[in-house]
Amino acid sequence: MHTIVVGLNIKRASIEALERLSVHHSGNAQRARDLKAAAGLAGVVVLSTCNRLELYGVCESADEGIARLCDCLLDGESAATAEELRSLLYAYDDERAVRHLFEVVCGLDSLIMGESEIAGQVSRAYQAACSAGAADKIINVWFQRALSVGKKVRTQTRIGRYSTSIGRIAVDLAVRELGGVKDKRVLILGAGEMSELTMKYLVAQGVSVAMVSNRSLGKAQQLAEQYGFDACPLSEMERCLEVADVVFSATAAKGFLVERNQLADVMERRAQRPLLCIDMALPRDIDPAVRSIPHVSCYDINELRDVADRHQAERVRAARKASQIIDEAVADFARWQNSLAYAPTIDALYRKADRIKADKLKRAMSKLSDLTPAQKQTVQCLATSIAHQLVHDPVSRMNALAGTEKSRAYAAMLQELFRLQPETASSSASAMRDDAEERAS
């Protein structure tokens, strides 16, 4: 069986193309069920986010499976549109498909390297496929291992520690300079996307008193109301500056909103209370000359970008370590998948050992009627341990050689020496033990 993935993402496709093909994540379960039936696949997972649409599948023929998924994805489109969209799709199979999912979960394929939200999105997509009955054994192991690799990468490399978001960096800077912002009064100049992101990070830090000021009071009120904050027009900015402990500015103004002389007058009324200004705008909102005012600290977009660049370099270094972890995980998955070819032989060997054990135990117990329940349990555990220990070494050796000619030769040899009758691959899939994966790992 082959693993495949077909998809497109924001790196190579427009928002319009993604919108045309994607569905809301709430429809992932139904779409996975429909695709599994329409494309004739053993298993399917649909991952649909604002930045990507990907279809993961398991099939007997990689080329045919990819072709059927592409056709299903583009069904209903005109010939010209389908051809245009088809040119945007990427498709991977086998090891490259496995690696792609691992990289996606770890955030290595995201616009912001190392972002963690994608791991939750993959988990929900997998759960949706399971609930729809669209996942098979290989899908289960593939996605469970991917999520495990994602957790390992974030724990061991801390790739998400180094934020490259200007808003997050600005808030972290304020926390460091002020020793925390939970009890501080915050003034936010601007009501655009950058201001909203900054506000989310501030809320996460426990800020409860904030004022939002914008040229459009209505827009400022709309943003402030989402978090229970106050809003004020720019005409009242000086009043807000008098009470604020920290100012975040991110407007589209063409000139300085906060002049040096203006802020100097405000500081005289603040009785030497310090003020931290963080200017995220370009062009700058705050006159850099305010740095000469006593008790005023000011950082601008250039300094924030320097931090973002250093953090990006740290993420690149973390990504290299993450790639090594992924390499090991891909190799482990390949060994496990290769082991499926002789899994029926291993299962038959364990079943025969269990039958022999059960038969010998039955005969022994008939002659040991005086044993206590605890003693009987001890004898049973001993018999099980001996039976499984005897088959452990040959099974471990086969697992170590998974996918090689030797493993196939060993499987044939085991069948002959132990007179095994393995079930066929199709019939044994449901009959294999629950711990089959553990034996093969």
C-alpha cells in the first residue's frame, strides 16, 4: 500500500484558488467519507485551513490514487478552470508524502516557520476522518506518529519560542522593560490588523486596562469592545498619554502622531512617571526625538525588526534540528510499513505459540488441582512469558531487516520451519493483534 498527498497552499496558490476548492473544516468528515468512496482509497484525511487544502490517502497504486484525488478535487470545474487549478496542485507519494505530513505538523511548511496552530488543525482533521470511518490502519499510524513528531520537535527544539511577529515581539519587549504588563495602563494607537494582534498578545499577558485611539472612532470602538476596553478619538490622545504606562502605535499616518514637544508637555504633568513607547508603524508614528525626554523610553520598527531577524535565524537553526528528528521518524515509519508485508507471518507465529501454551497449560493444570488461584496465575504468566520470549528474537530480527530480501527470506523460512499458515493480507488486517505495531517498532 502507498501513502499519497495531493494539495495546494498559500505559498503557490492565490487566496481565490484556495477559496474555490476548500471547504470549512466542519465539513472535513463528510468530505473524507465521500472521497474515500469516490477515489476508491483505503483511507483518506482532509486537511482544510485558511492557508492550505490537502488530501492524504492510502491506496494500492500511487499514480492512480493521485489521479483520482485530483479528478475528485476538480470535479464540477470547467475545463479551463480545472486545468488552471491542476497546475497549482502538488502531489507526493510514499516517503515524500510521509515526510510532508511530518513537516506540516511541525510547522516547517507554514508561512511562519514553527507556528503551532497547524498541529491542532491536523489533529482535528484526523479525528474527523476517524469519526467518518475514512481512516485505515496506515492512516492511523501515519497521523498518530506525525502528531507525536510534532510534539517532540516543539519540546526538543523549542522552534516556536522565537516569535517573528512584530506585535508579539513588541509585547514581549514591554513585559521585559516593565517587569510585566498585567497591572499597567496601555494605550494603543491604531485599530488595524497590527493593533488587533498586539491586543490579543496583551490580553494573553493579563492586561485589563487598555485604551484604543484611532482617527476613526467607530473602528476604535469596534476593536475595543471585543475585549472590554475603552476607545477614544485621537483628539483626546494627550489625556490618554497622561495616564498610560506604555504606548503601542501602529497607524497608517503619514507624519508623527506624537511630537517631541507635545510629549514633553505631557511628561511634565505626569510627575516623573516613566513612559514606554513602542512604535510599530512605518512611517513612524512617534518622533524618535522623544528619547531625549527624561523618563521616556522609545523603541521603533527598526529595533523590532532586528529582533524578528534574530528570532528568524534561531528558528532556522531549530528547523535544521527538527529535520533530523523528522528524518529518523520517516525511516521508522518506512520500517513499520515494510513490516506489514510479513505481519501475517508474525501473527501466525504468535498464534501458534499461544495455542501450544494454552494446550500445555490445560494439561498441566489438570494435574495441579491443589494450586491456589494466585499460584495458578503465576504458572499462567510464566507460560506466556516463555512462549513469547521464544519468538521474540526472530521477530525482532525480522523487524530490524524490514523491507530487505533477508526479511522476506526469513518470513518464508519461519512459515516452513514452524508450519505456519498466515492469513492473506486482506483478511488478516482486521484479525491482527492490537499490539502488532508495537511488535514492529
